[in-house]
Amino acid sequence: MAAEQKKPEEKNTENPDIDRLLGDDAEKQIISSPKISHDLKRQTTEKLINELETQAEDLRIAHITLEESRDKYLQLYEFAPIGYLTLNNKAMITDVNLTGAMLLGIERNKLLKARFRKFIAQTDFETWERYFITLLKQDNKQTCTLTLTRGDGAAFPARLEGVRITGSDGTITGHIAISDITERKRAEENLVATLKRTREQQAALSKISFSPHLFSGDVHGLSARLTEISSGVLGVERASVWLFNSKGDELRCIDLYEVLFDRHSYNKVLKRSEYVNEFDALNRAKFIDAHDPLTDPRTAGYLKGYLKSNRITSKLDAVIRVSDQNLGILSFEHVDRQHHWESDEISFACQLADQIAITLLNRDRKRAEDTLRESEEKHRILLEEASDPIFSFTPEGQYKYVNPAFAEGVGKPVEEIIGKSIWDIFQKEEADKRFSSLSQVFYTGEKKIIEVRVPRENGDRFYLTTIAPVKDTAGKVIFAICSSKDITFSHSKCDAINSNKIAKVLPLSPVPR
């Protein structure tokens, strides 16, 4: 490389004295060196000078490269993102880079020969002493975390990583890298706080999800319990549950819990006509996390009629929703202090809203069950008190239900009839006739009316029976319900009329004398 930069044939014309000196020196080396070969001694002085000049150029270039490398590493050292310190065996600073000086908040020249201990927070003196003693005794890297104090008195958490260096003269020094871990420490603290909140949130959810109010559908009871528990977990001053009316144009508060006064209230109403934009926002989103509700476009409309009068400065609304239908909101509010809602808090509020939604579903289910139960009880009374026989059949001809009138008609107790077949109750001929008509209803799915006879010791009874199919959602007949009308009297009357007609037609028999 040197040869490319400066050709061997070129001579130094700027300083002829150098050429003369190099020549004289070359001649002396050739004459005084007994080990140089005979051929080398014959080389001209000029050639030897050129070779020496080439070597000198190589050394100059190597020196420049070394300086550039040193400058490069010096810059890396000075402007590294972490501070570097060199301490002697008495923990006095003998060298420090610019970053280290900036971290400690002191000019570098004032740090030299200063004891590093003066920058250690008093609570960490013992930790530092143990660390530095271990550093000087061990060959491997040593680390520790402690609090340092800057020149202006401000403290910050720092991580120290150090190694022991033994010089050629046996001098021991400690080389320490210092990192400001404020952000990492803050992230760790935030994580710990989040985990703590999450545990509290899960405990609260567990209490609420196993509440008897939830299973019974008591939405007012659950709301009162939920607002008390959740306000403590989230640290809010106000927690409330609001439900939409059937038209969705009004939100009515069914429970507001105020922590400061430890009281519950209700019946506050928000109307869509007054808060169109806010109602639309609730219809579009699963939650509204208004860190500043006074300026947030999703909640700013509440300013005059709600936010300002209640001194609300932070608001979180979780929508209570079932099958894309908004049923209401669960609201949390801070008073007179700003708050930024964290993701875990939002998730917690949404899960609580889901618990209210489940309660509302259970309420509606319970209402439907109560209505059905009342209807069934009403029909049961009608069936039980009916004077006409009413009964039902399975496709196999087994009695599924019979009322007391039917049992009285066949002369058997109810419990001896249910579960039995037609053939267990009637003679085969009569049973076959009934089952044939029953089978036709199951097959065709159409109602059928038949006349049946019920043999009794005090005389047969006759009934006009209607067999009606009962179908499932697929249209399949699953059982048949029958109702009978006693026509025995009409049947007997017809028989008597027919007998009289026959008597008039037949000739009278002679009366024996």
C-alpha cells in the first residue's frame, strides 16, 4: 500500500540533507554488518535508501491508522449511552467519560480524584461497600443495582457492572459501567402495580360472578353490590349502572354509589334528545375511555348538564350489550382529579358490564319461567277441575297424562293409568279401535274425532273424543292430546227413540189367553 502511495524511484527533493544522511547511514550499516550476505553488500546505497523510505512510509501510514482507530474508540468511549468510570483501590475516580459526568451531574474535571461513595444514596452505602470489596477480589464481572445521587441532589436508580483490572505494575483498578435504569424501574413498578390491580380485579369479579343476585336475575341487587366493590378496586369516587328504556332514547340510572358519602341513589335520566352525539358514541363502541371528558368529543356534550355539576374529571363507560343490542352502561368517574385509564382497568370494566348483561338475561329468563309457570299452573287447574275427560298419548299408545275426570270415567285412580297402555285399560277390541285412530293422527298430523265406548258395571258410557296432534319445531308429532265429551245421555235417548220406531213397525204378538 505504501509503495502505491509513494514510488521507490521518487526521492526526497525537498530536503537533500536527508538523502545524504540516509546514504551515509546505509553505507555504515553495510560495512559494519558482518552477517549481511556478499550480494547485499554489493547493493547500491541508493537502493537501500529507497527501501528504508518505503518502510518509513509504511510506519507513517500505520501510525495514522492507529491514531484514527484510537480517536474512533475514544469517541465511542466518551459518547457511549452509558457512563464509564475507573476507580482506584480506594474507590476514587481516576477517569470518567462524558456520559458518566452527565449522569452524575458534575463537570468531569471536578469528578477526578473524588470518592465515588459521595454519589451513593445513604440507604445504599452498605450495598456499595459489599459490591466494591467483591469487585476488587473477584476476576469475573460484578453487578448491582442501587440509587445514585446527582450533583443537584436528584436521585435515580442505576445498574453497575464492573470488572477488576490489574496493570503491568500490579496496580488494581475497577472499571465500572453505569446505566440509568429509571425507565426500566418505572416499567417494572408499572408492571407490579398492574399485576396487583389485576389480582384485585379478578378477586372482585369472582365475588360478583358468584353473587346470588346474578343467578336470580336481581339486577338492582347486583348493581348495588357491584358498584361498591368495583369503586374500591378502581379507586373512583362514583360508580353507576344505567339501563336504556325499550325505545333506546333514555338512559335511567338504577344505581349510583358515591364513595365519599357511602350512599346509593337512582332515577337520574339522560335523554337522547339532549345528548345525541354521546348516545351515538355508545352505540358504536364497546367502551368510552374519556381521560378528559370535558374535551373528549364522545363525552363533551355532558358538560353542562352532568359533568360540570358533578365535578367529573375522568370518565369510563363500559357498554352493557347482549347480541349486538345495547342494554345500558356501567360508568366509573373520578372527581376533581385527572386519571388516564389503563388497559387493564378498561378490560375490568367491560367484564363487569358482561356480568350485568348476564344478570339481565337471567332476569328475563326468570320472568319467562315465572310466566310459563303461572300459565302452566292456570292450565293445570283448568285441566284438573274440568268435568270432561282430558288425556294425552305417546306414539306407542301409552297414557302421558290423564285428568281426574278421565280416571273417574274409566273407574281407576290416576296413578294407575299414567304410563300404562290403552290395552292395559280397555279390552283388546276397544283398545285396537282407539289405537287405530290414534295412529292415524300421528301419521297424518291432522285432528280426528271418534266415538268411543267405556264399559262400566252400572252401564256403558259413550264419549265423543277429539284427538289433536302436538308437534315439535320440525313439525313432527310428538304426542297427542285428547278431550272427550260424555254423550251417554244423548246416546241412550237415541237408542230409546230407535226402539220405539222399531216397536211401531213390528206386528204385535197375540196375547195368550
